[in-house]
Amino acid sequence: AKARRNDRIFNRTQAFRDFWAKLQKRITYDISLDTNTLVKNCIKRINNRSLPGAVLVVEKGTFVVTDYTLELLAVSGETCELAILKQDTLRNRTTIERTYKKGDDLERLAGDSCLRGYKIVEILEAGNASHVVFGNGQTLVLGQRLRFQSESGQKPTERAVLAPQEKYALTFNLLDRAARETGLTRPTLLRIFQGLNDRRKEAIFDNPEGFASLFITEISNALADHIAERIRFQVAPLTTQWGYDLEDLFPPEKEFPQKELVSGSDASLYDQVQIDSEVEKNFVEARLNPDQEVVFYFKFPPAFKFDFPRVIGNYNPDWGIARYIPRDGGKVILELVRETKGQVDPAKLQFAHETRKVKCAQKLFEALGIDYRIVTDQMADWWRPDPSAGVQQGKPGTL
């Protein structure tokens, strides 16, 4: 089904252009790492986590790893040519080259569940910058390659049992492996290892691979939390043309599966709104559509992302909204970004990486001067500014 753009908002609503002008900035960040604090947090996490016992495999089976490579070969108008290369550890090799259009699902067309999430949601022809955006947020640029390994087929059919209580030789360099995975220096990693209690350090010989996995995972999580707490954003005017074209982000028509669409309102940028969850559906139908004070609203397209540190992951917000509020006998317009979740406490989100992204986004939008907060579909006052944020805005309500 097609969603059609509301050109009254897109072309003739000044508040919409003003909103995007705030986003068209040069955004940089700096991170003031406190190595001592980071080391202490890592030591505490590793000491307090349980370490699984070593296991032995006692039945034979086949262990197969499949490598996938996706390459964008060409873009022409609304179609693109992709190559999908599959090769596994049994030396099987398959290449698929064909033309795709927006809305095509690689999982369905290739009959391969490992390609789940690779549904084409955007195709942009722009010379060497031509690219394709998939539903899982991955972007593939012309001439570049995207690689990943399958998760299916990697679990052997053998029966695993706990290994006898004995010591195992260390066949790898723990600090070198951790340095590659985390980006921290070997001296810092050595400080972390030396700070562990004796019982935990000795566990490396009980289950070397299990210890290495725990060591690297907990350091990576501690580092990500540390960065989310200490990152600071700076905003400056752009000296060159902005990298996003609104016509590319918001074309006159967009195609989505009918089951992902709900009706919009006079204030929605498209006559139908794409939703990913029941919470989003209720937010549109119960909060945004009936609210006569909403000037406009839209869902940020998957192609629009803010660059956060790699350990955090880039960020695609949910909703951009402008709404009238009364002030001093008149009305002013608030510019809002809202993240719809099942509950509003970032610390209680289901996944730790979501919490980190929200913490970074709070600081980013404060620097941009746009009010940002998590809301649920049950909040009648979803539009009220976040009382903990320092954003001050509100200008005379002119369209």
C-alpha cells in the first residue's frame, strides 16, 4: 500500500522547515574517559558475574559456518542490482545477482531465513553516493560490501556435558584478543585483569574460552555505559550543503505492507503512517491524530540516523512533532522528538543498548534545542517538555 505525502506540510508549513533547520547542523562529540573509574567498573562487573563451567562435546556432528556478502552493483531509478554471495566451511559457494525494487524482501525472494531483516525500504540514486537502506537499519553504498555470518547452522547436534574439574592450557593471548574487540589498550586491560580477585583470575584455566568471553563482554558493556554517561555533543552551523535531501527522506509516495499502516490526520506528513508496534499504533490513533493542537508530525525514516560512537550504535529516532501550547495569552510552537516505548524509565528498557542510545539522545537533542523524551501510548501529557531537560523553546505560533 502507498502512503502519500501531505504537500501542504512539506512545502508550505514554515514550522516544518524550521524544525529541519535545527537538525541541519554539524554535530560533533567528545568523550572524557576516566580510566580509573572505567577500570574499577570493569573489575566489579567481571568479579560479580557467574562463569559457566567448561563443557565437552561427546557426540560427533557437523559444524558449519556460512559467510554472507552483499554488494550493491548498480542503482537505476527505483531499482537496484544486488549480488549475494554465500560460502560456508564445507566449501559450498552460491552467488545470486538480480534486480530488486523497493519493498523486496531478500529473505523471501532468496528463501533464506539468514537474510531476515534485509527488506529494501529505500533506494537512492546519487552517483557514487547511491545506496540502499534495509529494514534492519543497514545501509549498503554503491561498490561497497556488507558481510555477516549466519547464526543458523552454527549449533552442532552433539550432546554437551560438563567437563571434569581440571586445568586447561591457555592457547591464546587474552589481552591481544580483548584489545582487538574493545579498542582499549593492553596496559588498561592488564590493569583490569590484575585487579580481579584471585579466584576469578584462576578461573581462566578452568574454562579459557568462557573466561575470555566473559572478560570481553563485561568490558565492552562497561565501556559503552561509561561513554553514554560522559559523551557531550557540540552543534555548529554547516559550512557546506547538508547531507540529507528532504525529497529523498520524504518522497511524494512511500510503499509499505498494508498491515504496517494506520490512517494519519491533517497534521501527519503522510496520509498513512507506518508503525512497528502496538504502542506506536495506539500513540498515533489515541494521541497524535485527535490532538487539534498538533501542527505536524512524522516518523523519522530509517535512512535518517545520528552518528554515535561505534560501541553505542547509530541512532534513528521515532517521531518528530510540532505542537501549539498556550503561553502569555497566546500560543507558541514546541518542537518535539518523542521515543515511544512500553514504559518511560530508560534504565528499565528491555535492552541495555536501548538505554545507552536514549541517554546519548537526551544530550544530543538538548544541544540541538529540541525537547526529547520517552513516552508511552497511555500518556495524555506526552507533549509536555521533559522537566529534567534544560531545553527552553517556544516561539509565536506561525505556520
